Amino acid sequence: MAKKAASFAALGGLVFSTDAGRHCPECSKPVDACICRQTVIPAGDGIARVRRESKGRGGKTVTTITGVPLAEDALKELATTLKKRCGTGGALKDGVIEIQGDHVELLLAELIKHGFKAKKSGG
């Protein structure tokens, strides 16, 4: 049977360190200094598609925007701007902007005003 260590010093070395923080898996740089995710623009046809959804959300309606040709940081700024314009909350999940409520027409006009090609998707 192995003896228990009486103190951390008796363990003989480093057990856990938060010194380095989180690192990007692609470039091994710290997440806040990573340039991999900032410059990646998703591939697509360049058309932002706006649709109303309620499936899987407990009956709540959200408006989703997909296919916006922007990098991650610019997409976050756009999502914030659109949420403020609609006066509601929302989220950015995996490159999809979700705005709470049914704001399809308002968001279409706002995206076109910002210079994006946008069209209504779904029913």
C-alpha cells in the first residue's frame, strides 16, 4: 500500500498551474492573442439568410441570421448592433446570429442598410 503525502511539498513538483491560460488549438497562442479565428471568414455564397424559427425553443420565436460573410469579431459587433436595433436580447452561436422575437423584416432592412446581400429564408 502506498503512503499518503502529508503536504504539497511532499508531492515533489507542480500539481496544477493556471499560469499559461487558455491556448488556441490551431496556433498554440493564448486565446486573446490568436489571429486564427479573427481572420477566418466562413465559406458560402455571401448572402445573409434571415428566418423565423421556434422549433426546439419551448415555443419561443427567434429570428436567425446565417451566412453573414464576416470574421468572428466583426460578427459579434454586428450581432450587438442588430440586438440594440430590435430592442431585444439574442446570441451568437456557431456563426449564427439569434435575435429574440419575430423581427424578420426589420433585420432584412438593417442588413441591407449595412451593405449585405440579405434575403428571407423559410416560410
